[in-house]
Amino acid sequence: MAFQAPKGTYDVLPGSGFLAVRDGLLAPAELAGYSYIESPVFEDTELFARGVGASTDVVSKEMFTFTDRGDRSLTLRPEGTAGVVRAVLQHGLHHGQLPVKLRYAGPMFRAERPQAGRFRQFQQSGIEAIGLVDPALDAEVVALAWEGFRSLGLTGVRLLLTSLGDPTCRPAYREELTAFLTGLDLDEATRARVLINPLRVLDDKRESVQKQLAGAPLMPDRLCADCKAHHDAVIEGLQSLGVPFEPAPRLVRGLDYYMRTTFEFVHDGLGAQSAVGGGGRYDGLSEAIGGPHLPGIGWALGIERTLLALESEGITPPSEKGLDVYVVSLGVMAKAWAVTAVGAFRKAGVASDLAYGDRGLKGAMKAADRSGARWAVVVGDRDLEAGVAQLKDLRNGDQLAVPLAELTPTVLEKLA
Ligand code: AMP
């Protein structure tokens, strides 16, 4: 084989269920008024440096950055929120009705070490609700992801929820946590992390670290009055929407811009890469990228891991609709007729194809069987002269002669 897909990438192949998952995850959001937006897959590098945070792993180690022919530094987007907020600001969408509700889907790029469920080009479905602070909106956003997973039939997704506080309460907490962590017996790399982002240390998976973290101060216990009231209201909102969650006081996110409501969806059937999605409130993001104060909340769900979660629950996501009819023709006139017949079927909304190439009746019937179509329409030159076609049920082999003029209505009737 000449070439292979680059390391950490993969091909979405027919029958994967990819589209059903990508779009299914967003279907509840569409019903809740989230409009589709699509921003470029590359942006000014600075957008991510400021909008995601220069100290994050994503920005400092994982970006695909390149210089274009005009010497501009561009980066393949590692996540969707910064680009969407940039688009909102650029086009003044926030001057209209608030919140601006948006949904998106597409590839993201991170130069991570590939492993099961971790790719360098991966796909996310996401939503953003921009312009308002309202705990009821937080609850809606979280619930829409929950419903997205449920609508695919998944039952093993767990919602982890916490609040990361805000600029009123987080700095004091951060100081308290730093003081606590400084007193522990940590290796040099971890001590360095304490100084850059102490919250991330709480997420350290190593037992030697976790053991020492038992008595660490936790953000949810240190929230200011406003953050506490907000968090309590989000919890109430989720309860009234019937969305179960687990308090996760040690949850931190890889991206810097989160504050207050922060959440992750995990699935236990996935091994190490158990997060199937995550999100949170990012009230400081707009200002960080040079815009006005513009709060927002959103999530992004990973399509590949959602597909893996489905597989682990034994669920086959629906593939594309497939063919209803496969037309097999014998003879020159019949072939010409088949081409028009397929055109008429398609116009009427009947998914149809025909046997191209010259493969004889036997080969063409085999192709009909393989096509997955429900019916074959078989026509020879003699049938044409008689004004009929043979409609064959490919499941049971039943066959009946149908007048040509009644072919499309007959198939439509059988499909109804
Ligand atoms: P994040 O933007 O890091 O919050 O990621 C949101 C979701 O995207 C995660 O929960 C994963 O499901 C998915 N995801 C993130 N990074 C990758 C990756 N490298 N490969 C596959 N999926 C990913």
C-alpha cells in the first residue's frame, strides 16, 4: 500500500454510524434553539494562546501551528469554543437576542500521543450559549448533552459536576491550595505544576500523590456567596430536569477559561480515556481575546469516544438510510430506461441505484443483493415492449409485474 493515513488520524468509513452520532448528539440542542455555526479549522495562533491559556498542555505542547505564505502564525483549532466566540464577536451576534445559542460539529487537532480513543485529528459536536449568566441556562446546557447521549441509547454515561468559582473566590482558594500542596512530598515536575496551575495537581492520577491529597482544601467548600448560590441553583435545575450527576470537587479541566459551572461526562467502558465530553462556563473568555465582557457556557462531546461507548454497550448506531430500490436492466433499451427510472425514483424520494457496467443478469442480481436494497426492479427489452417491470422483494424473493407508469407509486406505497 502506498500511503497510510497520518499518525493519530483515521478514516470515517461507510457503515461506521459516525453521522448518526455526530448529528444525534446535537439533535436535542437543535430543538432547544441552538443554530448551526461553522468556523474555520485554523485560526490566528494568538486566539488559542489567549483564549485557551498559554499554560495549558493544549497550547504549550499540543498545537499544530504553522506559518502561512504571508508569515502569519496559524494553528489548527485544538477546540471549538475560542473560534465560535471569535465569530460571535466579529459578526456582532451578541448585539441581538441573548443568549446567542449555537451548535457546531467538526474536526479538532491536538498533537497528543495517539492511543485508544485519543487521536490527533478527532471530531467533536458542541454547543455554546453566550451572553447571559443564568443558572437555569447552565442546567439547560448540561441537560442537552445528557439527552444527546440518552437519545443514542447510552445508559452508562455519568455526569461529573463542580464549580470552579470565579475571580472573587478562586484566587484565595488557589493560594490556600498552593500552601497545602507546597507542604507535600512531591517530585520536581509536580512542584513546578503547583506554581503554574495548582488545581491541576488535584487531578494527578498517581496513588502516591492522591494519598497525600486526602485533606486538600476543595473549591466547592470555598465558593463565595454568589458562586455558591449559582451552583446551588444549577443543581436544583438539573434535579428538576431529571439529570443525575455526581459532585466532583476535584474535577479540573485542561483549558484555562472555565469558571463556576464545570462538568465532564465519563463512560466506564472506555479504559484510560474515559471522558466522552466536557464543558463549563467561560465568563472570562471574551475579554481574554480582546472582546467585551460576555459570559458563556458550552460543551464539546467526542464523537470517537461516543462511538466506543456505544460499542461497549453493544449498541450499533444507525448507519445511513441505504437503498430502497436497485434497478437491473437487460438490453440496450432497458439500460436507457433504467437510467431514467432511477432519476424518477430519486425525485420521488426513493433511494435507488442501478447496475452499472456490463455484468449480465446473474452478476447484476448479485449486485442487487449486495446493495442492501429492499427491492430489485428487473427490466429486459421485452418487458419494456410489454410496458411492465418485475418488482422483486429481495427479502423473500416474491416477484410481481408492475406497469411501468405505476412503478414509482407502487414502491412509494410499499415504503409507506
Ligand atoms: P476537551 O475539549 O478537552 O474538553 O474535550 C472534550 C471531549 O473531546 C473529550 O471529553 C473527549 O471526548 C474528546 N477529545 C478530546 N481530546 C481528544 C483526542 N485527542 N482524541 C479523541 N477525543 C478527544
